[in-house]
Amino acid sequence: MRPNPLLMSAPPTVERLHIGPGRRIVAISDVHGQLDYLKGLLEKCALRDDDVIVFVGDLLEKGPDSLGTLRYVMELSREREVHAVCGNCDFWQNFCDLPDDPEQDAFYRRYLVGRNKGWGDGIIAQMLREQGVAIVRDMDLAAAKAAVRDHYGPELDFLRALPHIIETEDYTFVHGGLVPERGAFACMKLDHYRTVAKPHEKWTIVGHWPLVLYHEDIVDARPIVDGDLRLISIDGGCVLKDDGQLNAFFLPDMTWESYDRFPTARVKTAQAENPRHWYIRHGDNAVEILSEEGEFLRCRHIRTGYEMDIPADHILTREGDRATVNDVTDYRLPLEAGDEIRVVRVTSRGIMCKKDGVSGWYDGEIE
């Protein structure tokens, strides 16, 4: 979302909570409008009556049902103790609250008509469509704002009330990173925070940056618990990654659960991990195409020179023999016969699958 200049420099809001001893905190981040994942994850969490749920930002956008997700969380907060911090995809009350500004309104038009840069309708578009408002380039934006303001007061109030930081006796929750001196927006959006963070006084739980992007040679969506920094990163790449998952982290247990909707299978034969492997990922995904053969392309990673076969449908942009590609790896999961895997896709050269949050290839048969 395009941040308002006032938001860039405004200090973050902080909510301070008292959570008594013996209660479990369930931290979840980056749902991104994927309501079925959220419901599936909460069912796997086997919630207790006295659990405290903390959403660590980005409830909305990119997934298919932002409005339904928001309403579900609002209903959940009436039944349980639920708290949430604001992520960089969540402050859509600004659509109605900010003064008219030609540059900001031009952004809203592009965002609405472009369906969130191709991700699909976000929460404002879903509200407008629910009210029968056509989303077109010459739409009456003032009337659209009025339609949202008039019909979605409770939803807007919920978003307005979201703090940027939640503090408890033992933990801090913030979506992007704990940098209050840099203003509210930096706390909501701070890419690869773990690489620039300094040790925290309390355990600090963040989302925003998909965990897989902290790795170069493996696709690993398991929460990272960094004892030196007292930092816990939990964004499993739900919606953003083809093999993404939604993670829940339990405090003070320091354990976690995850949910995805990929089918389960068992492998028939064992296979060893390949000693040399790589992960070409967002932000470092430029390749040279060396050859093309059916379903796969032989490619060389521009920065490292590493060569691997890439499914042809992973090409994002192409100009001659240069291309950018969707996240891809040649990692072979170490597996034993009978191991349970999650099947992401089946190809002519093997199965892309997941085991315990790690993605890779399996070359054998499944049952």
C-alpha cells in the first residue's frame, strides 16, 4: 500500500497488555486474506479457553477473501481474547479517513482497477463490489469512499484501533520490525529485519518477511528463533509463495504449528539429500536460459552462476535468453520409505513436496 507522508513520520502506537501467568499466547502473522488457511490453522492449534491470540499484522490483501477474514477475526475477538497489530497491508481505513489528495487518489484508482497489481481484489474492492459499485478507471472515487464509509463502520473502526506495537510483560509483537524511532510505517514494513536487528530486551515476534527469504540454498518456512537477538520470525509465506504455509507460534512453549492445503502422501522409497543445491528466490531471481526441453528449462543463475532445471511455467518475465523466475529450488528432500509429505505439484521429473515446513523434490513413487 502507498503510505501517506504523515504516516511515514508519525510515531507508532503501542498497546500494553497484562497477560497473567500460565496462559498460552498463539501468535499468527500474514494471513493475507486466506480465510480457509486461518480456519484450518486454528483448528490444528486445538485452542484452549484461556488462550490469547495475537495477529502479528497483514490480515488483509493478496489473498482471495480479505473482507471475510476481517469479519471472521472481528467475530473471533468477541468470543475470545484476540489482539492484532497493524501490518503494511492493513491500514485501509485511510481510504475514507485521509483528506482528498490527487496523488493518493490516483494510487487508489490504479490499485483498484489493477486488482492489487494482479493479486486480486483487496478489501476495498470487495467492499465496493458487495455494494454493487463498479470498479472502472473513471469511477466516482468520492462516491466510492462514501459507500465504504456508510456501510462498513465496524470494519473501519476495527482497523483504526490496530496498534503498531503490542507489549506484554515478556514479549513484543510488531509486524515489520521494532524501530519506533523511524516511525509507524517502518514498524509495519521493514524487509529482512533479522539481518539488521539488534538484540531486543524482550522476545520480539515479527512477521512481514517470508521466512524462506532468509535462506539461500533451501526453502525453509519454519519459524526462526534467534536467541542472540531474542527475535522470532514467523511469516510462512501464506499466499505469497506457491508452497507457502500459515504458521502459529506458541508462547511461552516456543513451539509451533502450521497449515497448508496440499494433499498428503507417503513416499515408497528412500532418497538422500543432494549435497549441492540452491534456492533462486524473490529479489535475486534473474537467470540466463541455456536450453529448453519440454516442461523444463536449463538456466544459469546470473549472480552465482549456479545451473539448475526450472519448470517452464516459473518464468515471470523474459527477454531473449534472459529471464526472471518464480521461486524455485533443486533441493532433494532427505526421505525414508513411509515418510509423509505434502504434495505441491507433480511433474515429469519428480514431485515438488514439503516435509515439516521444508520444500524440495522427491524422485520416487508415492502412495
